[in-house]
Amino acid sequence: MRILLSNDDGILAPGLAAMYGAVADMGDVTVAAPDSPQSAAGHAITIRRPLTVHRVEVDGPPGFAGFSVAGRPADCVRLAVRSLMDSPPELVIAGLNAGSNVGINVFYSGTVAAAAEAAMLGLPAVAFSAETVNGETDFPAAARLCRRVLDNLLGAGVGPGELINVNVPLLGEGRPAGVRVAAQSTAGIEDAYHRDVGRDGAESYRLTDDYSFADEQENTDVVALADGYITVTPLHVDMTDRRRLDDLTGRDWSL
């Protein structure tokens, strides 16, 4: 199997190495990842400058060779599929991200964006993220769990253009509690900005690291992850509100 592996934490991120180690035996794995961390980059792509690419050897364990791209996660996937790989991948994997990507965070996540870019190109794609404390987690252990989930997904069949989002809870006693297939939560986020005033009187604001979801929606990825479960959430790139589409289509649009 031809696999493309990318992420948003950068090509030197431990989660990427752990994910590579977990899937290396599945076939021919090409790594194309940003040259620097791109967390919360969303689905941005680079259009006003060239994308510089370097072939790099990343020390292990496990060691691997890959493409270091001076761009966003979506850039890495699109460029790899269009130009860097001899043949298109049969599967695209994004991760393993340092930090969970559940709820509306999927809109901000560069990890999910990398997988979504692959889905937009008609490729099967899976995004993997792991809950962390202060950016730390047992990436090799989390990656091994991701591989078991991936095997199950592939057994069920991940078709062209399909996008699956997987999150692993912080590991510990009794965790993970299992696997839950759950809907994406649409609960809002409660966060805050830290205000600072410079010597010249200019105000600056920095988004703090602490946030919480506004409410707990049952049977969603946010709640399942908090309960210690690995979450599996099928997503799609079609953002059309079908109910509203039918309503608006039935209106008189005479000008």
C-alpha cells in the first residue's frame, strides 16, 4: 500500500515519528510535513510564494526520510500528491498530533486540514490526534492504538474522498476505556485573551492556552474523549446545509 504521512506539528515532531513507526510495515510510506510547527493553521494554503522543499533524514527511533516543506499542512499533502510522489497514495494519514482535535476544533486543526485536503483530492484519509498534558504524552503507545483503530477502519473500508477523525485520550490507568464512534460536537468554546499594554501605549492580545467547551453535548466526540474513550468520527468536506438549501431553493428569486 502507498501511504502518505503528514502532520501539523512539523517534521521533527515525536508524534510523527511514532506514527511512522506504527504504520511502516503497511507498505511504502512517504512523509511530507511542514518544516516548522503549524498548529491551528486550519486549511490555509500558500499561494503567493514558492514552497521550498528539502529532503531530510530524521533520526529515530524510528528514523525515516521525508520531505520538509516550508508551508502549511494542506500544502504538504497537495504538493506531495501532485508533485513529490511518483504515484498517488492509496491512503493519507495525518498525525499523530500533540493535542486532541474534537468538536469545533476540527475547523482550526492543521492535522484535520491535512486529511481533509486529501479527501478533497478524492483520497481516503484519516487524522489522528492524542490528548496531551503540557504537550507531553506517550506517543509510541498512542500510535500503537491508532494502528489498531486504523486496521479496523481499513477492514470496514475507507473509500475515496472519505475523512475519518480519530482522537486518543490521555493514557493511564483504565485508559483508554474503549473505542466510541461519536458525532462531532458543535458546542462553542469558552476562551480568553490576555491583554498587554506596551510602553508606547499600544494594546496587544494573546489567546491563552486554557479553554473549555461551552456545554456538553451527549454522544459526541468531546464527551466520549473526556470519558477516556478513543473517538472515531466520520467527517466530510461538504458543508452544505441541505435543509436550508431546500428552503431557499423554494423561494421566489425573481429580480
